[in-house]
Amino acid sequence: MHNVRMRVLVCPDKFAGTITAVDAAEAFSAGWLAARPGDDLVLRPLSDGGPGFADVLAAALPHARVLTVPATGPLGRPAEGHVVLDGTTAYIESAEVCGLHLLADAERDPKHTTTFGLGTLLLAAVEAGATTLVVGLGGSGTNDGGAGLLAALGAAPLSPSGYALPYGGAALTECASLGGTPRLRDARIVAATDVDSPLLGLHGASAVYGPQKGATREDVFLLDAAMTRWAGVLQALPTAPAGLADQPGAGAAGGLGAALLALGGRVTSGIGLVRELTRLDAELEEVSLVVTGEGAFDEQSLRGKVVAGVANAARDLGVPCVVVAGRVDAGRREAASIGVTETHSLVQHFGSAAEALARPADGLRELGGRLAPQWSR
């Protein structure tokens, strides 16, 4: 049995804050092939629309070209974004210019962070000839409902006196109108996310995700009030759907979903889109094992994130699925319910969370080398 050649699909998400999906797939595969050089390993790093979205699609789309675009981050500092062009479709990752990872802990304050940089990327995509803009949402450090995005597109939020408001979600408590028409040359917009939260209320952008971005309890109430005011302004756009604030996905990325919907966009599953573009399901039919992973495999992982999407698809085809994560908090029974065969964690491998965070690539290589001979039997 040791001489039987295995075909293994390696398709992790990023390990947030430590290693990208592309690098994680390469590290694990290097370890596996060192132990089993005759095996076929197919690498398909994944994303659900959050951090790594552009990187993953640039690697997956054979004819794509990548434009590097100077932009600004959530506090207005210079930041670099990318537009992945595949024909007339552009794929853009909001986290590259709006991401929480761009902020030091002391700078995390969603009352003042802005999505302006994302508008710069959309304009660059349109200038490059894109007629469809697919925007990956997730991992943001913002809660401005896409107000900064619209300002970059020529439709800045205005006070009742007609003055442009400062950047950030808090200022939108005074918003009365938009100062222009968004300039996107009728490009179609698709928001790629697996967050189905509405914009407002207990399950909305401010209440659910605001605290992760540095919002206090008082900040959450202020931001939700600001988003309520902002929703009324967005609803006036002729392309906005009825009941905008209640639309699933309107609360994604601090309300960026609401702005994209108001611009006539639609929401699609981020992991579903990436599965299609990477031909993941077709690859699953040709392999004897699939390995996926992420930074933390926990209860949230069981509800529609990358790992759940992979495990469900593998289960439907009768393919065993191994999860390799930074840490594993989900129970064995819960993991099995979504199609996971076994789990392994870097924390357990190293015996230390600090070591797992500091040396993810080493840990993934070592786990790959350890699992290869076990599965070959």
C-alpha cells in the first residue's frame, strides 16, 4: 500500500494574522511531498471574500492580470490594493484597504475609519475596462456603511447645511444627502460574502462586528443610530432595493454591503464563488483525500465559512476531509456533522500557542510530513 500514489487536494483558507492561504497550502504540501514524493498534490487555496480573496483568485485564474493600485487605508495612510482582471470582470478585496489588520490595536476605532480606499480600487477597475466588479467583503476595520467608498466615487455624504462630513461612521448621524452621483459607468457590482447580517439592530453590522473592531457599548449605539440615518440616505438612490437595511448581507464589512446593494449590486456566496472559480468541486471528484484549514476551527467555522464549504462538498462525494488549523475549538462530533474526518492543530503540534503563531509555515510543513505516511496506509 505504501507505493500507491495518492492524489490529495490541499485547499486551506488563510490563517488570519499569520499566513496566507497560498503560503499555507504550499507549506503543507512541501512537508507532504518530502515524505511522499510520488504523490500528486493539487493546491487550491481558498477565501470566502475576506483577507486573501485577491491573492487566491490571482493564483487560480490562468489568464488574470493583476493591477497594483496606490490607495489609502482605513485611517487615510497610504495603502496598496490590487485589481485582479479576468477579461472584463474585476475581483477586488476590500480588506486590502479597509482591513482590521492595517490598524494597530490602539488605532481600532470604527467611529473614524473609512472605506474611501475601496472606492479608489473600484475606479481603477472601471478605468481598466472592467464592466463587472466583484468585491470580496470581510475582515474590515470599518463601520461607515460604505460612506467613504461613495465619497471616492463622487457622492460624498453631506450635512444638512451641504458641507462634506468627516470620514467615519460616527459622522453619519448628521448625514442628510449625497453630494453627487456615483461614477461607475454602469458597471455591474457583485458583493462576495458569506455574512448574511442586516445593516441595523441586534444582528446588524454595528452590534455584531463593531466590538471586534474596537467599538465600546456606547459606540455600538452611536454607530447603529448613524447607520439608521445613513440607510435612509442610501435608500433614496434610484438603484437601491426596497428595504435596503434589512437585506441579507447589508451589514457585511461594517455596512459596505449596504452601499454596494444601494449601487444596484447583488450579494453572492463568497466561498461558493471561489469554489466555482477554482474548480474545487471538479477537483474533489478526482482525489482520495482533501486537506483544508484556517487559523481557528471553532463554532463559527461550522456555519458557512471556507472549511464548512469544503467539508460539506467532500462529504457529499464520500471523500475524507482533514482539517489542519492554528487551533481547534470545535468538538469532534460537531466537526463530523459537517463532514470533517479528523482535525489537527498547530497549537497541539507545538505545545504552545505562541509558537504556533510565530512559526505557522514550519508547523504546517511538519504536519504535512507527519500525515502523509499515515494516510498512505
